[in-house]
Amino acid sequence: MEASGWDGLLARVIAQARAAGIPISEAIAPQVAVNTRAKTRFGACRSSGGRHQIELSALLEGAGEWAVCQVLAHEILHTCPGCANHGARWQKWAGRMNQVYGYRISRTDSFAALGVEDTRPVRYVLVCQGCGTKIRRMKRSALVEHPERYRCRCGGRLKVYAGQLQTTHLRPQHEKKGE
């Protein structure tokens, strides 16, 4: 969905929250700010002086209307009193929006769940040897260093590969190119 239509969606989601009895702020800017630099988050609620600005990543321009509304709903909930974080009060209002409007608002979301292509660069890909699930990592974390200490959700063992997820020929991290 084009960013030019996001302001109308914001107005719709604000109306939904109010109709559901959620105490969102009256001081939400009516325009959605577009962040072209954000690569690892889909939205943010910026608060200053009692006013709130909802910001969405340009990554969502490729997402459907439903996905954009879900991210907007997530962000406007941060304007409720005591909801600057993802604590119990925020979760209560997220549950209400989910129940009334069929959203799947949670603390975090994924590219796949929102129907957005993940184009972030990666250095490591862990592949489950049981189900084939791919886990992308940019940093050399404990998971990358010691995959034997971890398991996939299915219980399968993880194998580390270096390279891009889109690459068809991933090579195991601990092997040299010529092997």
C-alpha cells in the first residue's frame, strides 16, 4: 500500500480504538511520518510535550492495508496512559483491538506475518536440520558461535551457514570456500 494512503488508515484505526473504548490520546498528529531508514522495525510512536507522532517504516509500502492498520493500531496504543512500553496495560488494550477487529497485535511482528519481503542483509543463516526453518543473524551472537547449545522450535539441530539468505549455495560457516 502506498504511503500516501496511510493518513486515512490512521484516522480509521484511531476511530476503531475509540469505538472499542480504548483511552488513546487526543493529541495524535493526523499525518503518518514515513521513515526511510528503519530496516528492523515497522513503526514507532514518538512522544514529545504531550503530542504523539506515529511513524511507519517505508518497508510497509509493499504491505497490504490490513498489515499497515495492524502496525498503526500497535503504535496508537502507546499513546494510552501507562502504555509507553509493552506492559500489562498495553497488552490489555492490544487484546481488545485483536478481539474486536481481528488484528494480531503483539509486542513484535515479523516480515512474513505482515506480508513484507525481508531484504535485510545477513551474515549468518542457521538452518534447522529437522524442519528446514531458516534463522537470519547479522551479528556473531552466542547462537551463531554455539548452535549446538540451541534447538529449533521443532526440536531439530541448527547448522550455521555464512552468506545471504537469498543465496542458493550457502556454505557452512566453519568450512573454507575451497572445501
